Amino acid sequence: MTEYERSRTMPALPEQVFDQASNVGQLDSWLPEDLHVHAGDLPAVTVHEDRTDEDTPALLRARPDQMRLEWGTREQGGYTGWLQVAGIGSGASEVTVHLSFFDESHDPGEQAVSGALDSSLQRLEEQVRLRVDNAAG
């Protein structure tokens, strides 16, 4: 099993960050650009990966009381992940994303995953900033 984790501080309340991160209709705005989530009968979703042009049955669960998203492949069980939002005071939050690859064939490698995590967290922060700025003004 291979695991990866990244965190990023965001200048918004944890509830605002979690609401943006868990909005199923807007996941494509912050997920890695080659992944697209199509919601079925939640928690069932289908993830399309441009790189392989494959659709993978997956599960996505939002746990608002814990400010946590959890996901993973449905049938193969080769991959899981979670996103956790925590308040750190002064109206800021820390977002942590953790990925676990149980099947090495699903793991694109440390460089690719690290880049995708950093980019995704940056894009999530941009989406949160847009939402907070629009709400304030």
C-alpha cells in the first residue's frame, strides 16, 4: 500500500471550505483536471479519467458533522481517499487530503500524485476565495 498526504491553509471558515469541497456539482472545479465525477444515486458516483479514458465506479460520502469527505473505488477496492477540513482560528482553515493506493496499478507515482494534490488544493483555495469574496461583496 502506498499513501500520500498534503495540507494547505485557506483563509476561510471551515464550514465555507467544506461546503465548497463537498459540492458534488463543482468537484471538477478543484479535482485533478483529468478526473471528472458524475454523481449517480449518492454515495455512488462514476469517475472518468481522461488519461486512460476509463470510467470507474466509486463511492463518495460527505460527513458534514465531521467536515470530512471520503471516497474510493467500489469494485476493485484499489484506492481510497479523504479530505478533512479543520478550523485553525482567525477565520482560517487547514485542509488535508490523504490518498491510499492498495493496488499498485492504480498508483500513478509520487511525482504525479504530489503534483495533483498540490494543484487540487490550490484550485480548491481559489474556488473558496471566489465564494467568500462573492458572499462579502
